[in-house]
Amino acid sequence: MATCLTLAVPEYRAGPAVDVETCRADGGCAACVAACPHRAITWHGGAIDVDRVACVSCGRCVAVCPTGAMVNPAYTPAQLHAEVTTLAEAVGGAAGVVLVCSRGPLAAVPGGWYPLVVPCVGMLLPHWIVAPLLMGLAGVAVAACSCGVEDDAAERVAAVVEFAREWIEESTVSGRIVPCFGRVPESAAPPAALSDPFGPLGAVAVALALGVAGPERDDVSPLGLVTLDQTTCTGCEACAVGCPTGALLVRRSNALVEIGFSAAACTACGTCLTRCPEIGSRAITLDRRVDPAAIEAGFRILVRHEMRLCTRCGKEIATDAALRRIEETLGDH
């Protein structure tokens, strides 16, 4: 009888699932695969598969998915947005929020601070830390990872917090990211209307609200800037076809192929780099940084190529640049 009474109590743990309607794995996107520290996510033939046994619900795949297709029903961006909004409206600038890990014990939170539970603080992005300040709270702190499941969680948290601190140094909310359980700042910045600040493109809304560029650190930047080299790009369009957010787009007119870029849609997922056949010639580069000026500049053309047409049927063959590349490769053959 005593043995029966020591049986473990089943524990419910919400795990991520893929929304196949919005997932862009069919175009080559595998951001979630690269982000998973437990190798619980794999890419097979244009589809994402999640190993439920290996997955520990750390949330990193949810944070990096460029389209919001990776969903954890227990911790959605809309839920986090609603919690911060409600808290800001209830207590205003008299309170701070502490981001805490859901998988470990919750430490006591002193007066003036309110816990905001996330799957693990190792999943945090810089704009998740800045957003509550813009929404009217006086301070944001990040509790040390309490689950200890991922070895690199502490290092990642430190890098993200430092990025957020540097990002707001020149803004009106400077100094409001404080050590965990420190003194709550006395006042808050005026609340700004932010649309989906914890979603895939939440960093864009935060960047525009702050109006200042992020620090030049490519390890944790939530946004990116893509450039194409006119001399080595062949206009094959692979980068645009694979781009999950439409940050890279192709325009065609009168046998002219133009590839353009919009910083307001780039999450620095890096899919374009994996798709480019001329990556060895640096035909495409990705600069992981936050630049409000580039976001506000909107869509701009990066390269232009003339399309060669068949003299018999009039159908497209390839761009001049692609044909030159083929000629260089084949040589006398």
C-alpha cells in the first residue's frame, strides 16, 4: 500500500504545435530547428515535425518563428500582451514586471513588482523586455533561470538584457531595466500604442516607438537588414521565394526582374542565406541589427536584372546575369 501512495502525479505540460497554414517550412524556413537546444524539431520535405518526448517547452522555437506558426497554447503573444496591458492600466507607473521561468520554482516577488511567466527566460528577445516600459510600466527585470534545463540560458539572458539596456540608453525610458528585485523606478514613460509587441514582428513596433537604433550586436538582434550584390547576384529569386515574411520580394516588368527588400518585415531568420546558390560569392548578406530609419524607408529595390527571352516562343529563359554565370561555369564546354 505504501508503494502505491508514492506514485508520481501526472503533470500537464503545454508544448508547441505548428500551424501549417502559416508555416513557411515549404519554402526552406527552419528557424525553429536551428533554435531548438534539444533537437526536438526537425525539417522533413518542407514540413516541421516536433518530437513530443524530446521537447521540454523551453519556448525558443516560438520566439524565433518569423511567421508565428509555432504556437504554444499556454503562452501566446496575445496573452502576454493582454497581461502587460491589464497590469499597466491597473497600477500604471507605480509597478514593475519581472519575467520569470515557468519550469522552476517561483521566488518571492517584493512589493511593487509583478511576475510575468514565460516558458523560460532563455527564450526572451530584447523587444520583449523593452515593450512593457513603452506600455506604461515603470520597470522591467528578468529573474535568473530557475529551471536549469538549458546550459546556455544564463548567458542568453545576460546578452538579451544587455542589448535591451543599450537600446534604450538614448531614449525616454533610459535606465528602467533594473536588476531583478531591485528598487522600482518612481515614474514611467507615457504609454505608447503597440500592436502585437510580443509577436514575430513585435520588434518593429518597439523600434519605431523608441525611435533609436539598436546596438551593433548580431548575436541577439531581433531584426535584420538584407543587401544584394548587383555584380554577383544572378536574379534567380531563390532568396525571395524562401523568405517567410515577404521581406524580400520580386517585381517584374518588361523583361526586367527587380528584387527588393523591406526592413519592416525582416526578422533576421536567415532563410535567405541558406537559399542563395551564390552565397559563396557573397551575393547576399544579412546584417542583424535594428534600424528605425531603414524600417521607415519602406520597400526599396536592391538589384535589377534583364530577363532573356526565347527568340522562337518568347518565353523567359533566364536573366543575363544567370546566363553569364552559366557561361563562366561551363567555360569551353
